[in-house]
Amino acid sequence: MSIERLDKGRRMSEAVIHGNTVYLAGQVAEGPDVESQTKAVLASIDSLLARAGTDKSRILTATIWLSDIANFAGMNSVWDAWVDQENPPARATSEGKLAAPKFLVEIIVVAARG
């Protein structure tokens, strides 16, 4: 089975497609607050999934990292407006130190296609 990589760099690819499964790298964005960062991250996820031939209705799992769990409600307010209500993925959310202090949220998804 072939492997396709989108936006391949020296260190990582933004997406890896293997068969009918799409694996996205953790997506982060800059912005003044967790809501604006979450909106930008979800837009990036939408774009990558479209390029991989799928969409948010086919997300299997989502892993969400927050730099501060106090931002849980703010992130959820954006997530809840975005997620496909008929096809919500399995999801985990945790607090952790992200790659840079300016990042408040990082989201990783795995989706099906086909």
C-alpha cells in the first residue's frame, strides 16, 4: 500500500496518507487567545483534510493539547461550533507544554477517506 505525504519537510510532513487513513501532524496557530487560535487551527485542519480527499465528518480521533487547561471552555466553544454534530470523533484533551509559549492549543487528528 502506498504512502503519500503532504507538505513534506526535513523533520515532518503536515499529513500522511496511508490507504484510506489520513494522519495530520499537530496543528498550531498564532493569535491573541485560545478561541482565535482554535479557529485558525480548525481551518488548517479543514484545508489539509480537503487536500487529502476527506473532511471533518470522517475524523476518527482528535487529540487536543492545551497549554493551560483553564482554556478548556474557550477551546470547546469553538470546537462545538465546528465539529460535525452527526459524526463526532473520539477525542482526548489534556494540558501540556507546547512547542512555544505563544501556542495555546494544538490539535492532532486522524481521519478516514474514501
